[in-house]
Amino acid sequence: MAIRLWALCLTLAATNAVPSYYDGYQTVDRPTQPVQMRIAYNGPYGVTVSWNTFQQIQRPTVRFAEEPYFLYRTASSEDSTTYPTSLTYSNHVRLNGLLPDTQYYEQYLIDGSNSSQPLSFRTAKEAGNHEPFTVGVVVDMGTFGPLGLSTATGVGAANPLRPGEHTTIQTLSQQLSELDFVVHPGDLSYADAWLKEEIQRYLPNTSRIDNPTVYEHINNAFYDELVNITSYKPYMVSPGNHEANCDNGGTKDKTNGVTYTEAICPVGQTNFTGFRNRFRMPSGPSGGLENFWYSYDYGMAHFVSIDTETDLGHGLTGPDEGSPEFSGPFGLMNQQLDWLEKDLASVDRRKTPWVVVLGHRPFYNSAGGICTNCSANFEPLFHRYGVDLYFCGHSHVYNRNAPIYNNVTDPRELNNPNSTWYIVNGAAGHYDGLDTLNYPLMPYTRYAQDQDYSFSKLIFHNCSHLTQQAVWSSNGSVYDEATLFKDRDCAKGLWKE
Ligand SMILES: [Fe+2]
């Protein structure tokens, strides 16, 4: 196995030797063949279909309809973009005027003709539809396999997969029929780990010329692997630090006594460049900004994605803001906060009684990494507008806290609290492994684990009950479960928030 892995790595490093249309995980015959297909909600009656190709497409076009055999509708765009160092182009087409909660089929046009196999997705339940649904939540989930987390380790790396152990992507794929859609609030591919993987001799050293290719191979391997999920279920992302950074900026090669700066990183790696190109989150319909902050409704819930990395407002700097390695601000002063307040204030709680915010960094956590600038800005708004749940990661542990505001635990706990519920599950897995809990745990923490990889499910039962399950990635079983109760009369649709 070790020999095979090494041989593969060497093949990747020798970029001139690989086929033209090899992206780190798979090879395709034609440069216009779609790879990495993904769907995102876009307003109440739309989705954005995105995919990558090895060649720019003049006019990305999708045929679609409710039946797979007669795709009578067509949508197209001129949105086929790339960035320095990328090996592919990201193509985006918006499909509008769709029926809610309806199965659609779509085909991608390749060189003027249809692709062979139609894919299928389901549109969002309309706001005000109070039928139950389930959302998959992964945070800090990076590349699995020989370019990321596997059963092999580099020198000094920890938490490899056990032989035969399922990855989060594999388990999520097995359970996909249970999920309506998947959210990934930050730290997506961990392609920036290429530097650490080379220093730790997990991947062979490459020259400065080849470094960007290794970075992009990892990036593509992640989205290729994820296609089992994203081509069937909408995949909604938020920015995390690994969308901007250079493996935390100061990676040390202790063996050779070298500390790398951001100068080692390819230009396409920094400044959220790939993240801005690869996705088209619904900031247009919700008045947000690019993929940084936006919102959307699904049935009885209003989902908000915030940017904890930049643009915190009130003169506070985001953790990833300002340095040459990092980036932002992307909006005007206070733009994100002003938007968030307006967005939360405009929620019709009779239609969407649940309000859930997804962001990357924790405000409350027993493993450190707390973003105090984030909580200073966002927490008062969460409290003022009755946000039910804030779900995040960044810390590579699972940490379910009590509802809390301003460091005071809500005495009602999960029984109709006045405060927002805070959950961290950044343990979905990537080359860097897991973090460590600090003991004693914080007094507000109700359950935590730092032993194994996991993801979460949010089960919206009705207007008053929301269950969060923490699931082992290795076997798909639930290891922690808690239900939030809000005292709302679902039958009447009348309650006070
Ligand atoms: Fe992070």
C-alpha cells in the first residue's frame, strides 16, 4: 500500500507526465466534460447548477425539466471562470421559475450536445411548508484518500483513518436519502495542507513551479470525491480560514529548520480565490455578498450563512482579514452586520419559525479557538432576533453547549430557552486530524468528544421541536442527540418570538 501511495504521489508531482485532463482524482476524456457537479438553492424558486471543466465553455448550458426523458427547458449563462493556478473552469447556470419541493432532472450540454446521464435534484420546500426535513452538517471536512486523510500518516501527523474505516463523505453518501440538503460552514478542501503534507513527507517535495499544481490536485480531488453528494443534494457553503490561508501562515519544517511564510503559497490559494470562483451562493436573492453572507428559506426554517473571517464591522477585524496572506474586507464598513440585522428583522416567523445561523468559528467552545470579535458583533443580534441555533466548527472536536447569552447559561436549557443554542462540530476529518478538548470543560458544555471523526444532522420535526444528532463518520451511528423545544402552537401558527 505504501509503495502504491508513493507511486501515485510521484505521478502527481511529475505534472508533465499526467494526462491533460487529470485533476488529482479522476481523468476525463474531453476537456469540456462536466466534473464536480454541484447544486445550490437560489431564491425560493431557483437553484444554481455549477460544474467544472478543463476548458472554458463559451456558454454554459443546462437542459432541465420535471421528467428525465423530455428536458424541454434550457438555461445558460456566460459564467465560466477560472483563477491563477486553477486547473479547471467553474461554470454556473441559474435555473429559475421552478416549482417548490419538486424533483427536477438536468443535463449539461457538452460541445453542443447533451451529456449522457441526466442528474436529479429536489427544489426547496416553500417557506411556510411545515413538513419535517433533515439537514446534513459537515464542518472542517477536507480531502480524503492519498492526497488527504487516509490510513497512512506523514511524520508527526495524527489521527489517521483506521483500516477499512469509512470517511465522512462515504457515510454521508450512504445516508444521503435521509437528507434534504447539506451545509458546510467553512474549511472545505484543506488543499492548503499541501505544504504540511510535503514537509511531513506524506507527499514528495515539489518545486516552486509544481507547488500550485499539487495544491489544485488536492482541491480537485476533494470536489471530485464530494460529487456523490453535491450532484444530488444542494450543498451550501460558508467561508472558513482554509479558504483563504496558507496552512496558517507559519508552517515550520522542523527537520530542516525552515519557517515558511505566505510567500510559498500560490496566488490562487489566498484571498478566498477558489471559494469565490467555485460557488454561487444565493446572496443575490437575499441581498448578501457573494458566498460570504447570504440567507435562504427551507420549509419552516430560515437559514443564514455568516462570514466569521472578514467584515466583522464596528471597526473589528475578522481573523483572516488584512494580512497579505489573507484578505478582505469584501464589503463596506458594517455591511455584513447591517445586512444581518435587516435579514433577521425581516423573517416571518409564522412561515419560518426556526432561524438557524451557520458560520465557521465558535463563540462558545471547550477546545479554544473562540472568536471574540465574532461574538462581540453577532451574538447581540442573535439574541435580539431570537436565533434558535448557531452551528459552527473550526475547532476539530464535537462540543454541544447549552443555550447561552453573554456567557450566562439559559436556566431553561433546551426547554423553551430565550437564548441561542451553540453547537460546534468541526470533526468531519482532513489531513490535520482532530483537536483536543481542554479539561475541565467549560461550564456551559453539555457533551463533547475529541476522539473520532463525526458530522451532524439537524432534524426539523415541526415548529416546536428540533433535534441535533452527532453521528460517527466511521459507522454512521448516532452518539449524541438533543432536542430543542420552543413553545409554539404549531397548529395555530401563532406564537411570540
Ligand atoms: Fe477553521
